[in-house]
Amino acid sequence: MLWVGKLIIDEVVLQIGADVKDLDRLWVLVAAEFLLAVLSDLLNRGINLIDALLGDQYSIDTSVRIIKKTSEVNLDELEDSEFYDKLERARQQTTGRVGLMSNILTQAEDIIVIVSLLIGVVAFEPWLIILLVVSIIPTMINEVKFSGTSYSLARSWTQERRELDYLRYAGASDVTAKEVKLFGLSEYIADRFKGLSQRYYAQSKQLAKQRAGWGSFFNVIGTSAYYAAYVLIIFRTVVGIFSLGDLTFLAGSFNRLRQKLQGFFTRFTIITETALYLQDYFDFLDLSYHKPTAGGQPLPKVIKDGFEFINVGFKYPKSERWVVRNINFKLKAGEKLAFVGENGAGKTTLIKLLLQFYEPTEGEIRLDGVPIQQYDRTAYQKYFGVIFQDFVKFELTLRENIAMGEITEIEDQERIEGAASKSLADQVVSELPFGYDQQLGKRFKQGKDLSGGQWQKIAIARAYMKDAEVLILDEPTSALDARAETEAFDRFIKLTAGKTAVIISHRFSTVRIADRIMVLKDGAVLEIGTHEELMENNQLYSELFNLQAAGYK
Ligand SMILES: Nc1ncnc2c1ncn2[C@@H]1O[C@H](COP(=O)(O)OP(=O)(O)OP(=O)(O)O)[C@@H](O)[C@H]1O
Ligand SMILES: [Mg+2]
């Protein structure tokens, strides 16, 4: 286009001086420039379109990969704050880093432009190249100087950025709103947010100022070189070496060339920086966790003997404290065993060990005589139907919330209804305007929040949804009213007759239904036996039982 522009001007100048005007060639040139303009616009739009589409796909793909990778990670690693730093850095890749590909392609495009402009400029005036080099070197220095600095700053702030995210959530979300209002915490949280973000702001401001300062300085040098070139071209035009068209072409080319070269170097820094971020994403995907032992021992179809804890002791990762130690007991096939004990005694921890979320620090857990880690971990975990104390209230439909227990059966309405009726969740369903299609939680359109007990009934339905060999209920009825609790447990015992189960509860009326009861104190087994045996034993169990019973008299 620059070249055609030059030809047009030369032609205009020629026609001004001519006695007989012949404008044919001029119109052809204008038409050519018009076509080039249209073509270049189309190309640009095409590039933008592809950029946007690829960008969307890239962000979908990275998000999906991160979700999948996170589910592969073991629980102990998930609880590690370093893991969250890695996750956070990887997560940032799902947005904002989509430009890498388009930047690389733009770089290629620019090289073509630069080479063709260079050829044009050299053909006219080789001297200009020296000026060009002078004008571009400062930019290069600037880019090299600052390349990677903002990345290192951002990286060193990963933890703080997560804290900022958390504060933003704590200060502005429906989940925390009640207490934030009641205790008047918003000022406190806002101040903390402000304090922390201002520290980051101060550092990045300093960097930005340095960058801007040096940038302007080098730019002055660059601009001076450009004007030196301009003066040279004007001079040569005035003395008649260059035509007017040459003047516009050379001045335009030189300027474009300088811009392109500058862009080239800046983009080079951006690409290196993006690549650094991308490396974080790949590092996250490459994190190697000890994978579940594939294959190994086939799981017994029916549990013959049961589970056995042999001298099990456990410390949480990065902790020196024995949470449980010297644990010896048997969970017999078909037995309902209850765990009782004070808060922090280690009940939930034993469940997590049984489920292979963690490996015991010492000792061993066996299923039918075989150490549990010799089974394929995924298959092993499928054996269990578990409701955790802190089960998740998924803000999805009620149907999905129940089907979570066995998500492949989500289409099986009969099974879902069956599970709901076993857990008393059907009562909840009948009160909701959209029944099983009711959106739960308040976050989304037409969502309805449930009471604590209603949520719990749905969570119990999840356990029934799965045709599990072993059922584990960690305080599943703590929020149920007295009648519902009794009913839920009576049903549980009836419906799971012959199945192995562990029940954790602080209510002794529930606990006594179990075949045997294990009392934990300070991470050790204090006593184990039937309700009658423990009452006779006259230790902690009978003390606590009588304490609770006395409260009701
Ligand atoms: N993820 C964890 N990392 C480190 N320590 C933990 C973790 N989870 C629990 N603990 C510690 O282990 C101990 C036992 O916790 P656990 O959850 O097993 O108690 P619990 O008997 O289930 O109590 P509760 O009746 O309150 O549910 C507690 O002292 C707790 O601080
Ligand atoms: Mg617990």
C-alpha cells in the first residue's frame, strides 16, 4: 500500500505538470490501493475472529484439564498450600494467556513486513539503515532490561494474591454475609484487603515507573533518529534526487519499519513472559502424584472377613503430632460399628485412612487379610458409600445432588426416587415447586436454599444411590430433628441389613443401635464392645451415655 501510495503521488505530480491530462493510470492505481485496503481489512478481521475463537477454546480446554488434574491429586497434597500456589498459577492460564499463539503468528507476519520494507528502503537509501539501527537499539535494551521482571513480581506474589481472592470472597459473598453483617466485619476485611493490595500496588508501581521512565528516554533517542532520517530524505527530495512519491514512501516506510521493529522486540518480551506463565501451567499438569496402584489384587466380590486395623498410627503431612496411634480393631463383614469420642479424638481421620485418602504413618489396614493399598485404589474407593461430616451442598439441581452418589445412573429416575424415599429426602422433594428439577442454593436462577436437616437428608440419599459394599456415615443426622433421626436410623439398619457400616455420631440414642461401639480417646481405642458390654465396663462410654440420658430425664 505504501508503494502504491508513492506511485499515486508521483502520478499526480506528473499530471499537474502535464498539458494533456491522462488520468487512466491514476484511476488504476487508486483502484489497486482500494482493493489492497479492503483485502487488508478482511485479513485483519479474519485474524481477530480466529484469535477470539481459539482463545475461547483454549480457555475451555485448560479449565477442563485443571479440573481433571486436581481430581487426580491425593488429599494430602490437596491440603498443601504450595499445591494451591501451583493451582493458582495454572488457573491464571485459563484466562489472559490466550495471546501466545496469536503473538507468535503476528511475529511471523511482522517479519514479512519488516523484510519487505527493508528491501524497499535499502534500494533507495542504504544510509537509512544505520539510522534505523540507532533508533531501534534503545528499545531493545529496554526490553531486555525489563523482560521477566513483572512475571517474577507476579509469581512471588502468588500466595498473597490467593489471600486477596479469599478476602474478596469473605467480604462479599452470600455464604459469609450473615456473619459479616452481624459482627460488622466488612470494615476489617476491607482494610486488610486494602493493606495487602496496596503493598502489591507499591511494588508494581515502582516497576511500572522505572519501565515508563526508561521507555520515554529511549523513545526520545528513537524519535531523534527518525527525524534525522526524515531530514535526510527531505534534503534529497529538495535537491531532486527523490521524487515527492519517494519522500512519502520513504518517510512512511522508515516510520513503519521503526514501529514494526519496536513491536517485534516488545512482543518478543511478551512471548517470553507468556511462555514463563505457560510453563507454570505445564508444571501443574506434570505434577506427578503416586498414582493408584493399577491392577494389583482383585477386590473380593463379597467381603468375607472384614477390615482390620493393625497397629495403625498416623500423623498428618507436615505435622509432628500423632493424631491416632496404636489403633487395633476389626470391622467385621456385615457388622455395624459405631465410633464415638470427643471432638478431635480422631474418628474422621480413621475414616480417611480406611478410604485410602491418606496412608497410615505406621501399621497397616487390611481387607480380608490383604493390605488395602494392594487393591486398585479407584476400584477400592468405589466400594464405599460415604457421607462426610462436611458433605458438599452442590448448587445444582436436587436430582443431581442425589445422583452424585452414582452419577452414571443420573437417568434412572426410579433409582433416584428410591434413594430419596429411603433417606426421607422425598419429603423435601414434595415441598419444592420444581420437584427433582429444583435448582438448589441461592446462587442461580430460581434456586432455593434448604435447611440444614433437609440438606442432610439429600446427602443420605446419595449414600443409598450407590449400591456400596460398605457404608460410612460421619454424623449424617446431626441436623435432623429427633423424630427424623430415629426414623432415618431405623431405616438405615433395616435397609442395609447384612452390609458393613461405620456410623459416627455424638448422640448415644443412635449409637446404641450399632452392633458394636468403639470409643476413641486422644487418638487411641479406649474400649470396644456392644452397648451392654460397654455399660458394664463402666468407663467413658457409660459415663457419657448416662450424662446424655440424665439431660433428658
Ligand atoms: N487435614 C488435616 N490436617 C492436619 N490436621 C488435621 C486435619 N484434619 C484433622 N486434623 C487434626 O486431627 C485431629 C483429629 O481430627 P478428626 O477430624 O479425626 O476428629 P474427629 O474425632 O472426627 O472430631 P469431630 O467429632 O469434631 O468430628 C484433630 O486434632 C485435628 O486438629
Ligand atoms: Mg469428625
